[in-house]
Amino acid sequence: CRPGLMPAAGIKVQPSGCCLPNEYQLYAERLRTFHVRHDDIWCISYPKCGTTWTQEMVWLLENNLDFETAKDKLLLERVPFFEAVSLVTQDFLVKDENEKDIFGDTIAFTHEQPSPRVIKTHLPARLLPLEIWTRKPKLIYVTRDPKDVAISYYHHHRLWNGYSGSYEDFIEGFLQDKLVYSPFWEHIAGYVKLSHLPNVLINSYEDMTNDLAGVIRRTAAFLGREYTESEVARLAEHLKFPSMKKNAAVNGEDFIVDLKEKHGMCKEDPDLSFVRKGKSGGFREAMPQHLIDRFDEWSRTKKIELGIQDLNLSQ
Ligand code: A3P
């Protein structure tokens, strides 16, 4: 695999216990000392848990359901990806309407946004900017069944990093917590343990697939926003999988075409897309029973170890 994937290829486990590319060290200080605003809203997750979906929901709730702007302006521009500059960035050359590189200095880009900012991060709680704990902005965290996350992350690595190793090796890397932003359960536990705080909301991908309108109502209430039932229904329609899949402002298809070309990948492969299958429990079609059993045992043990055994993400 290429650098940026597994520890053996240039990833170090940081002292705080998170797998990050070496580039992270160049930016760690700026990320830690970033000026947080009280009215920021941070959309946070381990990768592939439904971050994009959450970002689009939160941005629209915060912006009076401005569907026009949401369709015109890339989600990446509306909701900056805070630490993206510290990832391996050469694959992510995305320009805004003024030809400014959005994935250039994403810390500066986040800083420049007008309030109230909606910000995306995959950082574990312990690596958030220090001012998060004093300014207390709203934190919206989204969880997902790790079996679905692992499969989604596998296809993500094929697409974004040209991963050409085997599915089995990748899954093994996931279970051994060797992927970027792992360890998985520690990431979840770090936020679940904050869920008693009034500025923290935990949603799950499973809830979003089962009852999207319910999650919209809950998130709107958390943000202090009021919407009528017909507005909630309109937002749910905009956020449902087929709409998101064909929405050019969120599906990344423009740069996916370039990525496929760069990595010499099959243009028709349906798994090589950002808004891909959108199922909860999709692992049942893509994972042999022995791996499902291994995952479930791993999750059970980890949750006990981390004191979050009551958390149920499965269907
Ligand atoms: P799959 O690869 O399982 O389809 P993230 O945004 O955190 O990278 O998560 C990506 C996952 O969210 C992908 O999962 C993607 O398809 C799914 N997703 C994005 N938008 C969705 C939607 N509107 N409904 C359901 N799933 C969605």
C-alpha cells in the first residue's frame, strides 16, 4: 500500500494513541492552538460513519434550509475539513470559485469562515483544539457499526489512495487498529463519554437510515432551530440516499473521475464512489460469517474494556 495507509508505510501511532500520517506532526501545534468560537458547530466522526451526510444536514439546519446555496456551493467550501492539510494532500486538489485551493491550508480556511462555522473533523476528542473545552461549541458526533465502516473505508482507500492490497489485509488492518484515525472504539468512546454534556450530541448512522426525520428533529432541537413538519420532510427528501448520490455539491464526482484515472481504476466500478451504497447492515452481503463473528467479539471486548458496553450500534 502507498504511504498514508498503514503504519508500516509511514504512519506513526501518536503519543495520544491515534494513527495519523507523519504530516500531522507538522500541523499538530496549529491544530491544538486553533481559535475556537462559542458558536461553532463541529461535525465529528471516525471516517466513513456518515460525516458527509451529517455535514449536509447540519449546514442546512443552520442556514435556514438554503437549498439553493447548498446545491451551488461544494460542501467542502461550506463545511471546511479542519485537519485535512495534515493528511496526505496531493490527491485532494479542490479549488473554490476563486481558484483557491480548499484543501491547501485547511486550518487557515477554517479560521477565515464567517460565524456560525460548521466544521468537519475526524480527530479523536483528545486531539481537538484546546479551546474546545473552554469555548464549548456544539459537537455533533456520528457513530456507525464498525463492520459497515470497515467495508466503506476499504473502498474509500481503493478510490482515494489507490489501495491495491487485498480486502482481507485491509480488514485485518482495521481490526488491529492500524488505519488512519484508529483505534476505532477508543475514538467512539472518547466522545460517548462526553455525551452527558449539554453541548454534545451523538447520532448514529443506523438512526439516520431508520428514522431520518427523527434525527433531523433531534439535531434541530439541539441546535436551537425550529422547523415545521413540512420543512423537516423537505430536508429529509434532500438528504435521502438517491438525492445525495446525484447531488454534485456533495458527491465529489468531479474529482472522483480524476482519481479513477490517476489510479487506473475501472470507471464503471459502483463501489468507487463517495456516496456509495448507503446501507446499514450492508456488511451482511460483503463479509463472510467468520469475519462477522470476529468483529462482534472484538467490539464486545473493546466496549467492555472502554466502559461503553451499553452502546448498541447494530441493527
Ligand atoms: P458506504 O460506503 O457504506 O455506502 P463519510 O461521509 O463519513 O465518509 O461516510 C461515507 C458513508 O456514508 C458511505 O457509506 C456513504 O455512501 C454514506 N452516505 C453518504 N450519504 C448518505 C445518505 N444520504 N444516505 C445513506 N448513506 C449515505
